Amino acid sequence: MQEENNERDALQPAFQALNSKDNKSRYFDLHDDALVTHAIPGNFPANKEGMKKYYGVLWRGMASIS
């Protein structure tokens, strides 16, 4: 149970940033600049900047629900 609470506490800032209506970019501040991505499409760089671009495209495409 303690481990589950620790995981929840660690993820809470990410959930809050992603659910923000005003400033989702705070989500990226939670990631190290040396981030290497493995799950975003290949036409985006496999780094933090590529993740920002990819999520930006998604969020603009779903503006009414984000």
C-alpha cells in the first residue's frame, strides 16, 4: 500500500500539468533534458523537443477536449 501511495504522489504533478487548461507545458518541465523517447512517431525527434512538438500537435488537434 505504501508503494502505491508513493507512486501516486510521484505522478501527481504530471497529472496536474496534463489536466491544466492554461499551461500544459509545465508537463515538460518534469522531464530531464536528456530524455530519449521511444513511443512517438519517427517524424519527430526522439528527444524532449520532439516530445513537445508531438504533444503540441495532439493538443491542437483536440483543442475542444484539452
